[in-house]
Amino acid sequence: MMNTIKSLRQQTKLTQKEFADKFSIPLRTIQKWERNGSTPPEYVPQLIELSIFTENTELFMETYWKDEKTATVRLDSMYAYITRYTTHPIKQLFYTDKMTRYEFGGILQDRCWDKNRPDLQQLLALIGLKEYNPYEICKRTHGKMYQDNIWFRFPGELLTYKEVRYV
């Protein structure tokens, strides 16, 4: 557990004092934890790790099944991190809690029209796009597909299922 606090601090690239100030933990407590003088409560490293994760990733979207939030997706430069609130196979779009951005892009593409459709340019024009871009398509259609109740809500949106079900 001590190495966990030290490794978490090293991830932040903060000195012991800066780390202590940032998380409102006395400096001497941090020093004791790092030199194996005492063990922090189990929740402390978990809360610090969550804080570091939240600061270093960007909320990309939330996934819903009707009006039930089923997952949130956060991105960093390499990965998509998924927090799943259900594992129900019909309600859940994601198969893992972490995937590459490339794999995540494939999931977005699966929520779009086939890019070989003969009428693709007309469909793109209807939603104000000139080229096939799965992210932009999902942003405009909320990833809603006719045959299911899964859809995406992006940061700053307050939409409900009723508003996207016929997109």
C-alpha cells in the first residue's frame, strides 16, 4: 500500500509537499506512508487515483439505454476508459473497461451508416456533413440506431430518450 501512495505521487510529478497540499493530507503523513511507517486507510489511495484519473482524462460521452445511464466514456491520448453501470447484454454497448482509441472508434463507426451506401452523400448532407466522420455522425445522431434503444449524450447536453428516439 505504501508504494501505491508513492507511485501515485510520482505519477503526478509532484513533490511530497505539493502532493500533500493538493490532497489536503499532512506532509508528515505522506512521508510516513512512503517510508512504510504506517498504512493509509484503503479508500485514500482509491480516492487519489480517481482524482488523478479525472484530471488526466476528458469526459467524452455518456451512453444510455432509453433514459438509463449505462456507461461513461473518458478519453486520454491513447485509450478510452469506460465506467459501466450495467453489464446487461442488451443495454450495454461496451465489452471492457479500457480499450484503445482505435477500438473505440470502431464502436462509433458501428453506430453509423455503412460508408459504402450509394446515398451516403445525401445522408451526410442532411446532417450538415461533407465527409464521413464517425465521431461527427454520432455527435449529430447521438449514435441512435433504429433497431435499439442505445444512444449517446455528449458533455453539455441535457437530452432525454424522448428527444433522440426518432433521430
